[in-house]
Amino acid sequence: MCLDPAVTDPGLYTVIFENDRLRVLEYRDRPGDRTSPHRHPDSVMYTLTAFRRRITADGRQVEVDLPAGQVRWLDAQQHSGENIGDTETHSIFIELKEPRPAGSPAPTGALGPGGG
Amino acid sequence: MCLDPAVTDPGLYTVIFENDRLRVLEYRDRPGDRTSPHRHPDSVMYTLTAFRRRITADGRQVEVDLPAGQVRWLDAQQHSGENIGDTETHSIFIELKEPRPAGSPAPTGALGPGGG
């Protein structure tokens, strides 16, 4: 099963740049929209609008409420999301293609974007 | 001599996120502003406003005219820049900390951001 969000939700995720080191995704949705389960590699997200989302994985849920102009790190993870706010979501994800280097801090296991 | 743009031009470049894999810089300037010579590692830039800039390095110059919402790759390079337009520049840079992997395409030597 392909868990690439550009494949699972092509109406929401768009690949706007790609080279051998990284890929940049643009994400846009509207209130009530949900994503299919998908997988992010280690990524950094930049919020272009404020939004409120519920992220779900393996029975765990977190709510994420962010203003525009925020950067958040996302440890590699599989999840699905839902826009539970009343505004459109617009954000970009920079996905790292290289494996996590030896000696790098272990993933925190945090669901959704980490603290800012 | 330190060529970190967050050190050479702290009024223009701000570190908004950093971990062991990458650093995110926010850049803001006004028409007529110039940066000191500084060095970027391999980076990807996302434009939050339209802007027009002149990039200078080693006697070479290029002019860059970009709309908002564009992604551009920047091969590691040293340069300085000048806002030669009539709008404020606002952009973010995601700097990769890991060395270019073996077998990766060689840098193009392009000055300034590459083609989109």
C-alpha cells in the first residue's frame, strides 16, 4: 500500500519541488476535510495560515492549533488528519530524503508536529 | 571570518528553528537594503512575498525576480544580495546540515536560486 500523501490525497497534497535531497509538498484543505492514512518522512512544516487539526494514529489522537508563520518539526510517522477548525489549512512540508544520521537524537515518538 | 547570515545580517536574517538536521531562517528586508557577503549551505527557499534582487559573488551578478509562493533550490554558495525592487522581501530558507551524499549530482555553480 502506498502511503505517500501526494498519492493518497492528491487533491490536498501537491509536490511543488523535488530533488535528490528533499521534496517540498504544499497542503491545502477546507474545514471538515480529512486525509487518508499516510506517511511523512522526517520533515519540517511551515504554516501559511492558522488552522486547527486533529491528528490520529494507532488509536492515539492529538489536536494541533497553530497560527500562521510557524515552523514545526515532524518526526517520521504515519497518521491521518482532519481539519476541525473553521479556517482553511495552507502549509508547506519540506521532507528530508536522507536517512537520519548515526548519532542523531532518537525520534520522540510524538504524534503530529512537535513543539515550536 | 564568520559568514553565517544570521551573524553577518542579524537585522535581516532570523533563525526561527534549528535541530541536528536543518536550520530555518526567515529573511525580511525593504527596498534598497543590502546584505553583507555571507554563505548559504545547500538550502531550499520559499518566497512569502514577490521581490526583485541582485545577487553578487566573485564579480558575477544575477537578477532574481520572483512571485510569492515559489520554491527554489540554492546550491551551497557565498554571495551578497540587494533588494532592487519596490517591495519588501519576505522568504524562508531551509538549510540542510548534512553533507551532500556521495553520488549526488554535482553543484551547478549557479549563482542565486536555481530554476523552479
